Amino acid sequence: MAIETEAAAMDPVAAIALVGALGVGAQWIAWQLRMPAIVLMLAAGLVVGPLLGIFDPGRDIGPLYLPMISIAVAIILFEGGLTLNFHTLRDAAEGVKRLVFIGAPLGWLLSTLALRFGAGTTWESAAVFGGIMIVTGPTVIAPLLRSARLARRPAALLQWEAILNDPVGALAAVLALEVVIVLRTSEQVSGAVWSLVLGIGVATALGGAVGYAIAWAFNRAKVPEYMKVPVLFVLVLAVFAVSDSLLHESGLLAVTVMGIVIANANLPSYEELRRFKEQATVLLVSGVFILLAASLNFSALSQLTWRSILFVIVVLSVVRPVTVFLALAFTQLPMREKVLVATTGPRGVVLVAVAGLFGERLAELGIEDGALIGPLAFILVAASVVVHGFTLAPVARFLKVTAAEVPGVILVGGSYWTTALAEELKRAEVPVLITDPNRGHLRRAREAGIDTFFGDILSEGAELQVDMNGYKIVIAATDNDAYNTLVATDLGPEFGRENVYQLGREKMANARHALPSSLGGRNFAKRATYNELNRLMWQGWGFVVTRMSEEYSLEDWRAQRPEARLIGYIDAAGEMHLVSGDDEVNVAPGHRLVAMVPPEDKAQEARKSDTAA
């Protein structure tokens, strides 16, 4: 007897809790191991689902299973639309337009041919599934970009293409399905075309109108701050439901348009809305992948033949590269960026969900191989997720289109102290950038050949000109304690609060000036203040980098330099780590300590360097 039949049905609450634990747990383990989270989520769903039979979404969750996936995909696409601010396009705008307007129809055609002659499906199934295959999966691209740390332009190309083509692919499949229905039934072509045009028009208009209405209401304080996220969440569901009732899958287009309108409306509370949606999306993406993997039926996969494997190989190695190269032909994009985009096309949740539904519709129309669309979609998603999940970062490094080989440090505020630290980090081959809205404060850094940004690090200009993906640590080190706190608080969610530091505040020990832990960044250098550090610099203190070894440990270093102020250390991979006051410093042989030392220690270090030279 199969394991699935022996397992008792799980309580729905316990089932949903299991999905959440597996999804978030897989993402956390992937973060610890620095590997693609999607691969672990896929494996976790397969293990608890078809392999062990512990969890069956259809059995344990019941009729809410498919609606849950539909709503989750809608929210994921809406959050994706929220990230599509037109200012972030810049020099990638032409490439995105070509990937959507040329790449989508071209991908549809080539995917249809791959299905017909590779997988051996009928023309009807090939046309419908080929339309769905336009999508490249924002649910997969987002976590891959987060781990691969690509340069700004190729990351923007992949992100915009994935989000914009998701509803386009779903609607292309709807169009093909309507044509098949007309050919197989007595419906009139004019009626089918009219319903399709009406559905797309209403979806676009509805999404745009609600997006503008939200922007108008939020900007004029028509909705209290504590209700903005709930109102937004309810309206997303309403827009999706209304649009989908007019034309199936048009709700995806409606919520995407709604998100793009809000993203470009300059809302004061936009960052809070976006961060909440990002957190919700992490939960939804992990949950949907667990559900889809756990619901896989191995008996359906047994219907596939060797031609199915051929089809997957053709899609990954021929269809995707040809589509991208033809779409981006005669553009100014460097060839290495075209190659990266051409070799990166993972499929995701929308492909599996829509393919399974439309495959059933085709089977109902008497097209026998319609039942193969669901299994074909799953193996395509699994293969593309595994292949691109493990190859994107190495290929990007090989093509030199990553933000930086080693994540760097942003020093906010040009001063004698930050310039000296930046010079030492640069000598240690750690990328470093100094930013300041006062050009005069950057003069010494520019003369030293250090990268600088003239402007406010929180400005839109910094968002457009500073490639934040290349940096991991932020140190707010201006002479304005309030501004340092603002910078650390604002950039904390983006860089991770554990990677954002600020100088000690002058009155931080006074209870009247104490701030809650939710504001500001972490302290370092024994909570030294701006005035204290720069005073030490004027007294002759300086920075030294000392390599640890088996013979020379951290205890030896501390005994030799009791007055030194440890700033951090550089690990074996060349990555900088700052040391907070309450951290336990855990350095190993080969690590290099970065510290401020008194004048006599600095002079001694200089003599050692001269002797070594």
C-alpha cells in the first residue's frame, strides 16, 4: 500500500503551520549555507509530500488550497509591481521594453515550437502552454538576485522582465485558450475576442484607477497611518477578484498595474508599505513553493517520456538564449550582460499554477495531451530553479557583472577620521565609498583616490547613482548625531540592522537623550563619538592592519596594544566585519585586525613596514 493512503489527514491548522515552518526554515537554512533558497523549498515540499506522504495539500487543506495559491500569486505580483519605480530603470529602460514587447511574443513562438517538436504535444496544447512559458518567475528571480548580488543594470533587466511578463504570459495563454475553445466549440470568434479585449481593458483600467485612488487618499491623509496596510491589502484582493471574474487570470495584470502606479506616486509612507509587502512575500513565496511541490503526483510524471527531457534542454539552452539575443540585438548593452540575461530564465509559481489549470481545461475540450501540461510545467520549473539557482552567481562572477567581488563599506560623512579609515581599507583591498552633501568634506578623500558620492545618501540621487548591491556595511559618521541616527534607521531594513553602525552620540549616556533600540545603528570603537575620534586623529593616532597567525593571536595583540581601539577585522575572503562593543571577537589565523592605535604604535608599525620593504 502506498504511503499516501496510509497517512491520516492532517488538521488544516497544523498543515498551514507545517507549510510556514518548512518554507521559512528552508529560507533560513539557505541563508546560513549561502545557497539558493528555492532549491531547498522545492526539496522540502517533495520530501513531506509525495515522498513521505506526510502532507497532501488537497487532502489536508481541502478546497481552499487552489484559492490560497491564486491569492498568494496576486499579492506576490502586486509587491513586484511596488518595486518597479521608473527611476530605477535608467539605462536599462530600452532593454526592458525590448524584452517585453519583442521578447514576449518571440518567446511564445519559440516555446510553442519547442513543445510541438520537442515534447511532441499537439498544436493546441503547445500554443496555450507556450504562452504561459513567457513568464520567468518573479517568485524565483527575487531570492536569486538577493543572493547573487548582480550589478544594477542586469539585475533591473531580470527583475522588470520577470514581473511585467508574468501577467503578459498568463494573458497570452488566455488568448490561446480562447482560440482553441472557438475552434473546438460553436462559439463565435468575435465573442471570444471581445471578451478578451474587454477583460484586458478593464483589468488595466481597474488597476490604474485603484492605484491612483490609493495614492490620492494616502497623500491627503484620508486614511490613518495604522490602517494603510490593511486598506491596501483588502483592495489588492478586491481588484484581483473583480478583474478575474471578468476574464480569468486578468487579475494578475490588474494588481501588477496597481502596484506600479503606487510605486511611482511618491507616497510618504511608501517605504513602510513596500517593506511590509516584502516580508509578506517572503512568507507567500515559501508557502506556495511548499504547496506546489507537496501536491506533485508522481503518477502524472510517469506519463512523461524522454522527449520531455529534450523539451526542457531545448527551452533552457536554445529558446531562452535565442529570445534574449534577438530581443536585445542592436542595443547598447554590453555583450556580457546580454549573455547573463540569456542564460538566466528560471520559471516559478505562476507557470505551474496557470499551466495546471489550463491543462485541465484543454483535457475537458477533448485534447488528450492537455493532461501533460501540468507535469511538463513542474519539471521545467524544477530544472530551471536548480540550474539557474546554482549557476547564476558563478556565471555573473565569471562575466564580471556582479556589484563587487567583495562587499564593501559605505562611510557616511567626510572627515579626517573616515578618510584615514577609507585609505586603510582601500590598501587592504576592501571596496569603500565616502558620501557627504558638502563637497569640501570630500576633498581629502578625492585626493587620496577614494570613491566618493557628493550628495545625501538618503536622496533619490544616491538611489540612482550608488550601486548599493556592492556594499554590505554602512557607518554613519557625520558630525550630526541626529542625522547619523536617521541614516542608520532608514538604511537598517535594506542592509540589515546588524550591518548598520553609527558613531556614539555625545549625550547618549544621559537618560533624557536616550533613544529606543528601534532607532539608530550599532555602536563600535568603544562607543567613541565624532569629536573623540577626530581629536585622536589630530593627536597622531592612526589605523593599522595586523594579520593574525598561529603564533600571533588576538590575546597577544591585545597585550601588546592595550590602548588600541579595535574597529573590526577582515576575514579570509577579504570581507570587512565591524566589531560592536558587546560582540565576542572571533578571529582566526589569516584574519586581519583593523584598529586605531596611538602615535607610538603607528610609528612602530611604519618602521616594521620600512624594514620589510
